[in-house]
Amino acid sequence: MSDALTQLEADIRADLARIAHPGAAWLEPKTGPDGKPALDVLIVGAGQSGVAIGFGLMRSRVSNILLLDKAEEGKEGPWLTYARMPTLRSPKDYTGPDLDIPSLTYQSWHEARFGTASWRTLDLIPRGHWAEYLLWLRRTIGLPVCNSCELLEIVPAPGGLLAARVKRADAVETLHARKIVLATGQEGMGGWMIPEPLRGLPASSVATVADDIDFDSLRGKRVAVIGAGASAFDNAATALEAGAAWVYLLCRRAQIQVIQPYRWLTFRGFLRHLSDLDDAWRWRFMRAILEMREGFPQATYDRCARHANFTLHEGAPVEAARETGTAIELQTPRGALMADFMICGTGIDMSFADRGELRGFADNIATWADCYQPPEGERNARLGRFPYLADDYAFTERVPGETPWISNIHLFAIASTMSFGPSGSSINAMTTAVPKLVHGLTRGLFCADVERHWASLSAYDVPQAVVTRPARNMGEAR
């Protein structure tokens, strides 16, 4: 470790010590029905969101926590797996999991690791460096993380607890917690979509942008990328760079989307207070943003366009697909084309029952369609399937009273977007969204223990001063 990084970590410890107020422990340990200690909060996901949430809880003196991640250490999140862009797309000075602690920012880590001159000349953050920074951050903060640990199921347990069945290696164990946070990023509440015309094709011919694709095997082949967002372009570029014979990018829109609405909404008012608006305004804003979809930067497009064997087809949704024996024929409004392999960059649909951990109560998770009916011209069935969350990011019930315990399961993922804006998977929203979530978690923990706190106050008899001078009568005063 460099001397600069060692000094930075010492500065961080000093910074955190200076702002560690109040320092009093305020949570009483709970015991699960198995006789083992229960967690106060179990965080599922140890990527950038999980790290930030864990840090926020520890700063609030909630330290009886555990982070789980099904990936091995260092592979949390998409950065070293299916993220296929060279750099992050966010500007380098966006803060996030540091939660506004200057010495914990990416800039501080980068300058300590590579020097201040490197930071000054840096354009965008390399994704490998971001992954390294996140791992350093979690270690420096001292977060407890269990890697290669997959959540299988959540069920209620006695004493107001939740039971999480977890697979670690070849063993399955049960962890009990008062609250569970699903910090599961992109996948949170469903699966990656494959357009209906492609669902009957052999699995060896179709992948999503999140799959582990062997791009070397695409050398000399024709690749069709379905979708025109940033991830679709990333995968098209990766196939081109791997030596694909031809790459077609099929955009269903008549004109490709080049506006990035996430740049517009990156201001404190929107990020902090969208969730304070009524349902009509929340729906109106997020429908406009999500229907526009996320745009892509110039460098992402140029990475594809520099290849002569790249073709962009606008107004070309896939209407039908069939095997011809040696290839796949894709039919679009602009005609047919032949491909050997398809990559779908068409986003994620909300499909609660497809998530094993949610399956037992999926049918009672309230959606936006259950809770709000927009005007005729503003309806969108896909967005209506998003979960309708409480003000603390907790699930709400479709039928009140059937599964009241789901109010202790909090969702901080892309599926929280309709309720809170881009809070669950975006760096730009983290410094406002994570404190809001942490506030909700600590509020719930405190309110659940209110009788104990009242009894504690009623019994509190610690004197603040000792009076040793005898009291005098008023007439004796001189």
C-alpha cells in the first residue's frame, strides 16, 4: 500500500471520529427463535448501494448488520462482469457511497492511488478502478460482508423477525433479522427481458446484456443486438472488437434516443423530494423519464460507428424470428436480416414471482397499477408493474393484513425508481437516497422499541451533578 493511501486511511479514521455524535448505543440485541442472535438489518447486495447503506447505518449506530452477496469478493455489482464499457458514464466528480465524507470520495482514493496530476487529467473513471475503490471503501469502513452467499427465501418468523434462508457453498442456513434491505441493483424485482419473438429460439442463440457471453466465439459471425440504450451499444461494440463479421443494432423507435434525462434530474430538489410529491406528479415525472429511456454518450456511439461492419437500423423492432437451419431470420418492418447470435438489451421487466426470495408473497406486493390509475393519455402497463413502495422504501400490501411483515422488507434497487426516482442503482442519487432509506430504517427500529425506550427513560436516574454545599433557609441568607 502506498504511503499516500495509508495516510488517507488514517485521515478517514480521524474524520469519522470527529463526527461520531451521538455515540450512544440504542438498540437492544434480539434473539431469533433458534436461540441465535438476530441481526438488526440484513442487507442483500454488497455492491455500491449495499456498501453505502451499510455505512449509513453504522454512522447511525446500527452496527449489528450483515451484507450478503452471491458474487465472490471483488466481483460485486456489474463492474467486472457484464458492464462492458471502458469507463463509468457519470462525471468523475459525482459523489455517492462516500455519503459526503470528503476523505472517502473516489477523488480522494484516486489521488492517493495515482496522484493529483492523474486526477486532473482524468476524463471518466475506469470501471475497474471503480470496482477497486468500492472494495477499498468497504474494507476501510469495516463493513461485515459474506460473499458467495445467496438469498433463497424470505419468510416471517416469531417475535416480529424475518427469516432469510441463505445458501453458502453447499449448505443452507437461516438468518434472522428485524429488517431486510434488498440492495440488488438492476435485477431487484424481475428478470432481463427477451422479446417475445425470440423466446422460442435455442438458448445457444440468444443472450441478454447481463449474461456471461463468450464474445470470442462470435468472431466471424453476424450478431443482432436488440435495443438501443447504452448497454446495447456496449455489447455491440464488444462484439465488433472481438471480430464479429457484422453487427446490426435494431432500434424499435423511429429515431434513436440521444437525450439523457438523468443529466436533467441530477439536482438536489428532484433527487431529494420527488418522493414527497403526490402520486400523479410522481407518475408524470417518472413516466416521462423512463419512457424516454437512458441515452448514451458520444463515445459509446463512436465506439461502434468506427467499425465499417456496424449498422444501426431505426424503426426496426423484431416482429418475428425463425430458424433457417444455418442462421436465424429476423423479420422487422424494414425487412428481414440474418443473424447467427442475438443479444437483447431491452431492459428488465417486473416479475416478482420469478424471484425466489419473493415467491412466497409475490402476489401481495402492491404495484403502481394497484394504487394509482393515471389519466388515459399517461398510462403505461410496464411501469404499472413497478412496486409501490412506502416512504421508507418498504413493500406495501396489495391486500392489507395478509402479509403485514413485508413492511420490514425494504427495496433499494432499480425497481424503486417509480416511487423515488433514480435512487436504487444510480451514483448520482446516492447521497440523497441512502440517507432517506437509513432514516426510514432507524425510524422503524426506534418506533418498534418505543415501550422499551419509555421504560428506560422512566427508570433513568443518573445524576449529572453532585451538590455538596448544605442548603440554607431563606432567612439565613447573608
